[in-house]
Amino acid sequence: MISNQPLEQRQMVANIALITAAAGFAIQPTLVSHFPAYSAWMPHVKMAFEAALVGGLADWFAVTAIFRRPLNLPIPHTAIIPNNQDRIAATIGVFVQSNFLTDEAIRRSCSKQNIAGSVASWLEKEANASQLAHEIGIIAPRILQFFRHHAVESFVQRNVVEWVRASSPNTMTAQMLQAIFNNGNHQQAFQFVLEQTDDWLKHNPDKASDLLNPVIDTLIGPILSRVRASISNEAQGVVSLIVGGIATFAKPETRKAADQLRANLTSALNVEQKIIDGLINLTHEIRNDPNHIFRIKLDEVAKHYIGVLSVDSPESRRLNAFKDQMINNPDVVKFFSSIVISIREAIQKDLNSVKPAILISVRDALMMLGRNLAQDEQFQKDLNQGITDALCFITSAYSDAIIDFIGHQVRSWDSEKMVREVEKAIGADLQMIRLNGTLVGGLIGLVLSFLQ
């Protein structure tokens, strides 16, 4: 807000000068009678006061006419600003468009500044990153609190459900697969996952068994139970007895074959471990073989589903039907809603704690971003170019809307308020014009008087 003090002070000085000129002109005849010795000078004094009064009044009228009607008289071409508010609005819009919203102006301004570098320098300072994280910590709980209202929660849930119901998962899945498998980068990501998985399996075989056993039992447990039930404990005992007898009395080669038979029997009954060992070995093989058949089949399957899911096919219809079943099941919707609510409440609880872990992570991430950005000059140039291009696009695409917005705002201002704000901005200098008009007018009058 612009202060009124300079305006009021300078207005008072200009008024004092005008009053002085008027008073001097009024008392000039009295001065002649009281100071007859200076009567020769009095015509010059009189003309100086006359000219000062004329100049002061003329400038007072001109300055006042800019903002309002002098003495509230309906004089033409006065109250310039309030009477031309619409034209001023249009002029401001054109001025902004011509001087600020052109590609040349934007690129010239952006070229003088390293926006990305400034942001990087600001972010890498811990105090700044902490302050920004703190501001996020103030805003985020309020946003989360807003979404805790039952009406808002229900509205969002209804709209999300309707969006999912109206969407086509086959098309989105095909597009996602196309994006993933198009450039071949999925093999690098797949290789990374294989390396991490293979290393973990190698160093944690017991944990792998504990993790995979329930899955295998769920998939083929009933089948294994029936196989094992068909081989009774008695049958296993007889086999063990026969194998043991052979091992006792037979030749070494026969004993070796009998031991192998018994080991194979035990191994045959431990199918789960066989499957687990097979999965571990398969993972290792795929990791070390860039041309493994599994990799080739993975690409073939992806290409197949990209094709069939992009059109109306049995696979697309089955996927869409599955989506409809899920979205029309209240329990499924409730389950996913509960997940979102749980995540939201966990975030809310952390943000309300004494030392929110989320905000500490945000602060560290911001500082790391600032450091990395500060060290990468090429990326700074690319980012600055991207910002410049984005600004040019926005101003080019929406310049008319921006101009209309500015014009609408100016036209909607209250005339008196607009006049007061403009007068606060430039009125102090205009009062000095009034003062100069009074003083210069008096000086000119004095000079002309002497020339006569």
C-alpha cells in the first residue's frame, strides 16, 4: 500500500505557495501605502504575485482535473481518470500485451536471468529448504483436513468410481505396455530387478523358502497331498527296508544305486523344495543370459497383448468385464477407500508430530535437488530454455484471456478508489508541478515586469 504522507506533505507545500501568491497579490496595494519609499519596486512585486497566482491556479486546475472536477463544476475535459475508465482499461491491456507478453520481451528478460541456477542456489541452503518444508507442513495438513469432511470424501469417491467405470482399461493397458516396451529400456530395468533378486536369493535361501512355501502350497498343495496320501507310510517303510537290505548285502555298485534310489524317493516327496530350487536356478540363468528364451517370450507376450488390447477382442472384453465386476462390488470399493484413508491418516499423524519424518525427508530431498541442479550447468540451461518456452507458449495461447482479465479488473474498480490509488502513486509529483507552476510563474512575471 502506497503511503499518503508524501502526497499530503507536498500538497500542503503547494497550497502554501498558492496562498502566499494570493495573499501577496491581495496585500500589494497596502504595501504601496505603507512603504512609499519602495513604490518604484511595487509594480514589479505586483506583477510577480499576479503571475505566481495565475501559474499556481492554472496548475492547480490542471492537476485537479486529472482526478476530479475542480470545485465540483461540470467543466468539460475534467475528471479525466474516472470518465475514461474503460479506455484506460483497454490501454493498460494493450500496453501489457505489447510490452510484457511478446516472445521477444519474455526471451530477452529470461536470457538475463539464470532462473534454474537461482533456484538451485536457494534450495541448497538448509535454512531455505527447511523453511519451504515448513510451509509445506503448514499447508498439507489443511488440505488433508479438507478431504476428511464426509461430504468431500463421498464426492471424491463417487467421481473416482464413475471415472473408473467410464474408462477402458484395455486401451490404457495397451498404451502403458506400448510406452514400456517401445524403447527397449524395460530390459535394463528387468536386468536390475533380476540382479537384486538373484543376489538376495543367493544370500537368503531359508527366507526364500519361507516366502515361497505358502505360495506353492496354495497353488499345488491339494495335488501334493493326494500324491503323498497314495504312498502310505507302510509303503515307504517297505521300500526303505528293501533298500536297506540291498545296501547291506549287495556289491558296492549296487549299494550306491540303492542309496540313490532312497535319496530320489525322499526328494520326490519334497516337491516344494524342488520348485523353489528350480525358481532360484531359473532366476540365475535369466540374469546371466541376455538372449534367454524367457526374455524373448516376455517381449512376444507384451507385443501380443499390446495388439489384442488395442482393439475390441475377447481379451479386451474380459479385462473390461473384470473391471466392471470390481467397481460394482461395494466391498472392493470400500477396501480401496480404506487404503486411501489409512495412508491419509498416517500422513496426517506424522505431520502433526513434533518432528515430522515426512518434512525432514522433503527438506533433504529439496537440498539434494538444489545441490545436483547447481552442479549440472547443462541441465540448468535446458531447464531455463524449457521455462522460457513454457512462458512463451502460455502468453501466446492465453494473451487474449490475460488482456480481457486485466481490462475486466480495471473496469470493475470503484472509480473513487481507483482515483485515490492513482493519486497516491503519482499525486506527490503532480503537487510539485503545482509548486513549480507558482514559483516559475512568479519568476516569469518578475522578469517580464523588468523587461517592460
